[in-house]
Amino acid sequence: MLKSIAVALTLLGSGAHAPQAADPLDWKPCPGDKVGMECADLEVPVDWGKADGRTIALKLGRLKATGRSEGTVLVAYGGPGAPGIALTQSLDWWSGLRERMDIVTWDTRGYGEQFGGLGTGLPCTWTRLPLPRFPEDDAEFGRLADANRGYAEACRAKDPELFAAMSSADNARDMEAIRKALGGGKLNFYGASYAGFYGQDYARLFPGQVRTMVLDGTWNHSAADWAGQQEETARSNQRAVDRFFDWCAAAGKCRDVPGKWRKLITRADRAPIPANKDGIAYDGRDLQAFAIGSAKQGAEAWPKLARVNACARAHINRYFTDGVLPTAATVTC
């Protein structure tokens, strides 16, 4: 992801702009802000097919350019992750781009108080934890589908109208409303993970309004060959991990890390390893998912992953908590 952000710094911040109209939003300091972010509310329809119907509030967050602003970049991170405002406040990804661009993000529809968001929420009780067991056969797949359907139907019952309007296309139309509210200039967009689908749908719905777009860690939303798309994703994941293995060996940070990693995965598959939270345990597939996510962040994340890998073989429950790799500062062994 960090490599893609470096590309974003070039693509999103280069070239001349047409002048933008005045920003009509009422920007004020965000609640509890510590990084200089301003917030504003934008009302949009729940159902974009019923423009005169019920509305919801999108909470927008803005980090002004630290130098002379040449325009705005809209940022979204996908999910299941965190609301855009809280995540942007916690990350140090945008300092280079902010030298000449304003950074604007938003808490996407449904991310309300129960998920740490500031906009209109979808009142669901779903959480990412515990991580479900990966199904081994059709029967287990059916049970997992039934469990997921149960969560979804309980959520739908709380607000059927908003539940039915949570698609990537709905988010793309929200993006167009944000673009207009920011003054109407052509869109610069960075979308990570699932938010890459927002970008794909936006380009399909509003092709004449795109200036620059970076879609990071996503895949083709309209793939004709879904199996082939999945295979290419798997190959990309393997390349990312192999690059980490090569770096680790060349840097002298680890010896036979591929072999030791395979042993760790086998051990976790045989007996899932409990984490620090009751009811949470990680099997080999979980650990692979965490490691792939870290490996894909590039060279800046690799030293942390090397230390986690070394420590985790003996003390894995100390370093994998709630499905998140620890920060480098917390990894000691």
C-alpha cells in the first residue's frame, strides 16, 4: 500500500487545475481533534433514486495543505476498517501530499457512533470478532452463510431503507455530492481496499469528472473471469511475501524465514493459538492474512514483520491481538 501512496503523491498532486468555486461547507474543528482536522456535515439522500426523500448526514474531515493549496484529494480506506476521519487522524501517510493539496476524507454512510464514526450510522451489532473458521466443506460453508445472514437480517431490521442503500454505487454518488460541495473541480481520489470499488463505480457513473485516481489494494469490480481474478490476487500476495522473505534473508534479519514461517502456520493450523482476548484464537490462515497485509505495505513495514515473526514463534499470543499486527514499538522479545 505504501508504494501505491508514493504513486499517489505523484499522480494526485501533479498538473494544473481549473479554478474551483467557493466551498459552501461550514468547517469547524473536529470533535476531540489533535491534528488540526476540520469537520463539516453534508446531507445526502438515503436513496439516490429518491432525491426528495429522507436524508442522512455524512461527516467530512479536512486537513488543509501545509503549503499553497493546488486542490483537494478525496481519500477513502474501504473496510471493514475504521471511519475515514478517525483513520486519517491516526495515520501519517499524507504529509508529502499535504505540502500542496488539501486532504479530505469522510465517514462513509453507515459508520455511526457504534463504529466510532461521526455521521449517520446503521445501527448494527456486527463486529469483526471472533474471526470465523474458514469452511472446509460445503456443510461448513452453509453454516457460515447462515450465520452471516442472521447478522445481516438483524441489521436490516433496524433500518431497512439505509441497509438497502449501502452499495459501492451509493458511496460513489456520495463522492459526487462531496465533489460538488467542495467547489465542483474534477475529482482527485485515493481509494484503498473496498474503497477501490467506490472509485471504479464513480468512474463508470461520472467519467467526465475524474482528474486523477489511485485504486490501491483492490481488484476488478466487473471481472469477466472471476476465478482468474482470484488467482492473480493470490499470485500478487505471494509476490509480496516473497519480497519480504528475500529482504529478510539479504538483510540478515532472519535465517530460513520461509521454512520457519511454514512451521508456524502448520502449528497454528493444528492448534489455533489463543490471543489476549477471550474467545479469540488464530489458525494458520489468520496468520497468513495478517502477514500478507503487512508485507504488502513495503520496506517500511518489513522490519516490524521480521521481529513479529521471530517473537511470535515462541510468544504469538503476546503479539497478535484482536486481528491486528502490533506496532514496532510494542514488539520486544
